[in-house]
Amino acid sequence: MDRRASWLKGVLDLLVLATLTEGESYGYEISKRLDGSGFGRIRGGTLYPVLNRLEEAGLVVAEYRAAPKGPGRRYYTLTDGGRAFLREQGAAWMEFDASVRSVLVDGETA
């Protein structure tokens, strides 16, 4: 049984915030970055509710911009609160990851 989808669901908010630390971005670009990092293709039906939730929480701000050709895009920018949240929750995730790794390593050597 492949559990990666459920693992990703638990950490996707943090991953999206982390992609915005280098500057503003739009949904498709965020999806491409995550795919390029080995998480697979994150579909819009998964990504946009996350972005909306982060915006409602004040962790990102969004700005719609018309495009000279094609449809306009919503650009997302990390807020100061988003940076603080990413630091705090990122540290909590790393602590959780270390605990999981410790148990898995102990289980392999038993």
C-alpha cells in the first residue's frame, strides 16, 4: 500500500509556503516546483484549496494580474505571519520526522 498521498496531504501547506520563500509565484509554477522536488504532480483541485486556506489564514496574500496573452493569474506572496508559521511548523515537522526515522531505524536493526 502506497501511503505517500496521505503523507503529502499532511505536509502540503508547509511545502507550498516553503516554495514561496524565494518570492511570489502562481499555482501552476508552485505545482511544477513541487513536482520537480519529487512530490509528483499536484493537481489544481488539491493545490488551490490549500492556497485559499493559506490566504484565509493570512499566511499568504494573493493578487490577480491580467496577462497580455491568455488568462490572468493569481500571484501568491508569503506574509510575515506565513514566514513565522513556516518556521514554527517546519521545526515541528522536522522534529516529527526525526522521531519517525528513529523508530524506523530501531525497527530495522531489531
